Amino acid sequence: SQQGEEDPQALSIQEGENATMNCSYKTSINNLQWYRQNSGRGLVHLILIRSNEREKHSGRLRVTLDTSKKSSSLLITASRAADTASYFCATGPGTQAGTALIFGKGTTLSVSS
Amino acid sequence: KAGVTQTPRYLIKTRGQQVTLSCSPISGHRSVSWYQQTPGQGLQFLFEYFSETQRNKGNFPGRFSGRQFSNSRSEMNVSTLELGDSALYLCASSLGGSGEETQYFGPGTRLLVL
């Protein structure tokens, strides 16, 4: 079953614009992660935010987490054509040991030049 | 350092057959997780192996099984294939298998069941 639900499902923007994707989840979490997938290939880890953090930056990426609303957002600033991909949020196993991630359905981002 | 490798990359099988997929983690990584990705269900966790032991299992039927070898390489097996098993199968490895570690994904094996 899916833990997270991304919104929007698809997003089309021009190069240079910002892209914002949202993720909602259902249960308590220890951390939330964002991954990128290019055209049906493997996933690439982008950023991890812990439940006690509200905001985190990595290069052109900015992630926020609101545990009271069980939601997170990923902002990509100054988008490039190379950012075209699907983006997924994923939550970890909580207090359970291990690496089982529960993914949302993803947002497909298309950046045109 | 070499990334996660998966073999084969593409596979075509017929209903009722069985299939074995292989995953070689990054050197030194002891945890390997498997995921199934389909257009309808998205990315779903299959199972995780750590030090040759299955540590977690997703909600999949017993036709899906796996194992891990002493060198951390992992295989997953699907018996009695069904059309709905057509999917991209991804494996991911991490160092110690903590929920806060970065997981490194392989390119996937695309399985088509006819």
C-alpha cells in the first residue's frame, strides 16, 4: 500500500522556473526521503529530512516537512531540462529496523527549454 | 566504486514459468532490498535482506522469494509467473540497513510476462 501521495501527478514548466511537489503521508515517521527516477530507470536519492527537522537544503533543492499535517514539499529552483524525471517521496520503517521504504506514486516533472 | 548492478536487464517469460533475478550491491554494503514497480501499483517493497537473513517482508504472495549470499549478493525468485508480475524490479543496497541511510538503487530488471 502507498504511504505517500504526491501532488500534482504531473507538472510541466519552462527552464528557469521553480517546481514544487507535495507529498502527504499517513502514519508517524522517523524520516522522509525524496528520490528521482529518470524514465523507468533506477532511483537516485536526493535528500532525507528527519522528523525533528522542518526544512533542509541541498543545492537547488529545498525540502520542508510538517509533521502536524503529515506533509512534505520538494522545491526545485531554477529548473533545467535535465531535471525532467519522476520524483517520489518515501517514508522509512519508523522504529522497526531495516530499510523498507514506502513510496508515493510520484510526480512526473517535465522541464522544457 | 561500482554501483549496484542487476542482471539480467530485460527478461521475457510466459505464464507459469519461474524467474530468478540477481542483484550485486555496492562493495561493503550488507543490506539489499527489493522493490516492484508497476504503472498501477507504483513502487512496492518486496523484502529486505541483511547479513543473509530476511529482515523485512512486504505484502506479496509466497511465490515471491529471495535470498542473500555471504558476499551480500542477492537473488529474488518468482515462481508460477502471472501476467500481473510484469514490472520493473529494483534492488537497492545500503551499508548497515538503517532506515536513515541512503539507499543506492540499481538500474532494474524489466520483466515481461506473456
